[in-house]
Amino acid sequence: MDKIGIFFGTDTGRTRLVAKQIAKKLGDAAATPINIGRTTLADFLAHERLIVGSPTLGDGELPGESTGLSQPSWEEFLPQVAGADLAGKTIAIFGLGDQRKYPNEFVDAIGILHDAFVAAGATVIGQWPIAGYEFSTSRAVDGDHFLGLAIDPHHQAQLTETRIDTWLAQLSTAWPP
């Protein structure tokens, strides 16, 4: 079985650190995490199973050059996905956000990525309960769950490792054989 591809966008480096933490916990099952702004669509599509991560910036935006980054990120990569066929790909999403400072767009990036991947034919797994978070609204919510793992490194950093462990255990039973 091929390795799980791990791709992330970042602005401060926190998402990169979470991606590396996930890869370490997955061990030999994971490929080396790659910044989405430094890869190609072909490299992304080379994986059948993927874990992708992104922070939510400002008013619910993906990281990219228009948000002040000096290099491309999800904002520039995602339009390529719209023209790709992701049928047969299984993707799990994690997102970083600040539920107190941005309660009206907490981890919106998860929802943006989810919608783009599903529209391109991918299967998205790894929903996460909204219980234990304090926010107003989020594009990442479906019923009582986020569409991926929500991480608040500002106000709930002490919960990050446990949440990652629980989420990865959940993914291990959800990946296709």
C-alpha cells in the first residue's frame, strides 16, 4: 500500500508542525509532509490516501499570496484541483484556527478544502465532534461535527496531541482497504 501523502499550507509554521506531528505518529505509513505551495498537482495525485491541513486566515480565507504570504499556498493550488479527477482518492482534513479571536469563521478552511475535494470526486473522511469548542459559526460544520479535525493552538494547545491521537485512530479504521 502506498504511503499516506501529507500536504499543508501555513502562514506561521504551526500547521507545518502539526503535519510533522501527524507524520511522526503514522511512522512508515506516512510520506514526508510537503508544503502545498512547493509541490505539483501530479505529486499530490500520486497518493491514494491523503491528509491535508490548513490554517484559516482573517475572515475565513485560505493561506495564499493575497493574504500576505510570500509564496503560493492553498489559495493558488486549489484551482488546479477543480480540473482534476480525484475519484478513488480518500482525503482527511485538519485545520487550525482561533475560536476566540475568529468565532465567526473558526476553521473555515476545513470546509473550503472539503467542498473542493468532494466536487473533484474525492471521498473525505475524518469528521470530528464540535463538542468542546466555543465558536459562533464555521463553514467546516456539518450537524454536530466538523468536516475534519479542528485544532486551536492558541486556546486549547493542551488538547492537540490527544485530539490527533484519537483522530488518527479513527482514520485507521476509515481508510479503504
